[in-house]
Amino acid sequence: MQNEAIAERQEIRVGGLPIGGEQVVVMAGPCAIESFDQLVSLGKQLREMGVSILRGSAYKPRTSPYSFQGFGKEALKWHSEAKKEHGLLIETEVLDTRDVELVAEHVDLLRIGMRNMQNFALLKEVAGCKKPVILKRHISATLEEWLLSAEYLMAYGNSQVILCERGIRTFETTTRSTLDLGTMVAARLGSQLPLIVDPSHAAGKRELVAPLSKAAIAAGADGLLIEVHECPSEAVCDGRQALLPSDMEVLIPQLASVATAVGRWL
Ligand code: PEP
Ligand code: MN
């Protein structure tokens, strides 16, 4: 059953998959792409569970220049090659205007990370590539600033925008960021665009990811972006917040129940 609020929303398509409709879409995968085999193995397991899109970053924006920066072009190739094996749609972050064309050739869905939400040159370049794009909210952005950045993408030619709430910077240090579901709900009321939630970067801790995921769907999110790793202790980045595939197996049926409770399905 589709309620009125949902019926008014703009649906976008990633491959053939509608986002922003009745279905709640789960995107999951490693923070950073570490190998071809990692993508094939994780992709196959996640597909079995009902995940639709495999996330994974080839280029990593790191706070420290000494942290792992991503395997770059090589990882992009692994991502598109692995797709033939696991059959999921794939997404990745684009960091640099010079990489937009190459990244768009390799994946179904681009991601503009929170640090680049107001990189206007990048927004314009991504607007030109015509691939659907996730626009993350910056940790210090107001709703208005976030929506204006989405407006850049649309004004320059790309209406296939998915907003992503991923937590903001507050005085609280227990969590990596503070998941701002209040503003997420306001964003749904103030914009037609599909809206997903990234509980992983908001939480920074594995044990918080499942409850935040359920809360996000209950509050009306159109999808989730969740970090998953087969061996979090060996992950090159963000292992502390990564769920195990076995955690996902438990979580997904619970998410489906929450979705049903709010008139959606997963
Ligand atoms: C990510 O999703 O890989 C990421 C770097 O997140 P954010 O841009 O929200 O920090
Ligand atoms: Mn990460």
C-alpha cells in the first residue's frame, strides 16, 4: 500500500532499480575496495540476502595524508569486473573532477562524499555525466546548504539525485557523528528527492549500526548505505563500524519488518 507522501516523491532509477518509491533499498559493502576477490565474495553473499547495490570506494578522502588513499583506477576495474560475477548494481565515490568520466564509465551510481558537498566544480562536472548520484550531507551543513548543493546538480543537468544523511558534527563524542534523523525527515518534507541514510559513518561503532538502520527506515528513509566487511579487524579503513555478513543476515529481515510497518517493502 502506497501512502500519499510517498506517491508525491520523485523516483529515480539506478540501472532498472527504482529508488524513492515504495521499496526500501539496501546498499552495502566495504568502505574501501581492497581486492577483486573481496568484491566477488561479499557481493555474492549480500545479493543472497536481498542487498541491491554494492558500495565500495576506489578513491578515499582521508583526514590524514598518511592514511590509505584507495587503490584508484585498479579498484574501479575490480568493481566493474566483479559485477559480472555477483550481479549487483555498483556504486563508488568520486573525489576529483578529473576522474568523473572514468568513474561514471565503471559504475551505476556515483557518490559525492560529505567533504565534497560544496565542491561546486565537482558538482557541476558530475551533473554533466548523467549518471545517478548520491549527495551526502556535509558534517556541518544546514538543510538549506545541503539542498542547494543538490540544486547545483539539478540546475547543471542531473536530476537523478539521492540525498544521504550521514551524521553531523555535534558536541557528542561517543558516536563518530550524530545521526540527524530530525533533519532527514525535514529534508523529505522539503524536497521530492529520494533520501537514504548512512548509519555506519554516523555511528562509527558496529553495535550502533543496526538500531540506527531500523530507526532510519521507521522515519521514512528510502534506503540505507551500510559498511560491511568479512574481517573488520583487517579492514584498511573503518573496520570498527563495519558489520559482518552474518550481522547483515540478521538485520535485513528486521529491516523488512520495519519497512512493512511503515507501508513500504524491502
Ligand atoms: C564513505 O561513504 O565512504 C565516506 C567516506 O563517507 P562520508 O563522505 O560520509 O564521510
Ligand atoms: Mn567508510
